[in-house]
Amino acid sequence: MYTVTVYEDVRLANDQPVWVGIIPGRAKCLDEAGSLIGPAS
């Protein structure tokens, strides 16, 4: 299991909050349930 370092609380265009974290050197957007929803912009 990876360690996710959360560095910013960002919001999508629909104003849903997402967590942006670093997962082995790559930025990913995580939804509130912790599911991977796509790479950070």
C-alpha cells in the first residue's frame, strides 16, 4: 500500500472537493472516498 502525501485540497469544476496527493512521485487526484479519479491537472 502506498503512502499518499496530501499537499493540497482542490476542487473540480463542479465544486466537488478532491484530495491531490503524491503517489510514488506522481500527482494524482483522489476523491473523498479515496478512489483514484485521474491525474492532477
